Amino acid sequence: MNQCGLRLDSDDVCCHATQVSQYQKQFQELVQQLSKEFQNAFKQVEPHQGSKLHVLEVFCSPQSELTRQATNMGYRAERFGFQQGDLSTADGRGELFKVIVQKQPQNLWFSPACGPWSSWNNLNAAKSVSSFDTINRQRLQHLYQIALGVVLFRYQYSQKKTLSLGTTSTVTHVHDTTAERDL
């Protein structure tokens, strides 16, 4: 028994540690894969010599408010949502990477799905093994979004530009060295 009065089976602890390790391994592989995709797009596309974007919104709806408001204020802003490309595929990401290289946005506004990592899903995952498994499957299905965010942050950082991470409940503004140690 542990200090909370729970009996822990060493197989359960080992299984959980293995699952975390598999998550980390899959995540690292995704970051490497997406980094290579970005490098390939970078080699194929020349940056525009003209106007650059102030804002590029990624994972947004076709009527996103940010792009509309930025445009209304006279800024150059574009959206990259599902209509422009399915970012779960290499082809869709390739289109995004081309836009980034060509239009060199000063700020990337990145809004991945928050559902799999939401506070409610954390609570629901603790309710039963079945719920835990379902939510973990959702997280694995969306892991590419987080890996894409890392790749985009690294690029923006290398260009001394900004990436803003936005979800429906929080917005995190990442600029220069703020998250370097975490990524």
C-alpha cells in the first residue's frame, strides 16, 4: 500500500510509464517528420519580395474574427483553415509551409483543437478506464497539431517573429526566448 492507502500493481505503473514513453517517442517522430516537410517546402518556394503578412491564422474557421478585424484595421492578414488544406496530411501541411515561406508572416496565430487536452477531458479521463482510453485516443489523433506548433514556433523564432497560441479558453503569446527552454 502507498501513503494514500492504494495498492499499486507494478505492472500498472510499468504500463503507464511505457505509455508515456510511447507518447514522447511518437511526438518526437512527428516533430522530426514535420520539420523535414517544412524544409522540403522551404527548398521549393521563394519568399515574396513584396508585401509580407502581418498575421497568418492557422487552424481557424472560415469566418474567424481575428483575420477579419486585422484586415479591417488595414493589416495584411490571411487564414489557413481546413478549406485551404487539411493539416493532418502532408499535402495540407505543404500548402501551409509554402504560404509561410512565401508571405513571411510577422505573427502566426496558431489555434489547435483544445478538446483533447481540456480541463473537462482531464476530469472525464479520471472517471473510468474506458473514458481514459477514449480521451487518450483523441489526444493521439491530435498529436500532430502540437508537433506542428513546435515546428512553426521554431521557424518563427529563427526568423525573430512571433507565434501566438490561442484556444477557446486561453491565449499564450510566445515571442523571442519566452518558450525556448520548453521547446
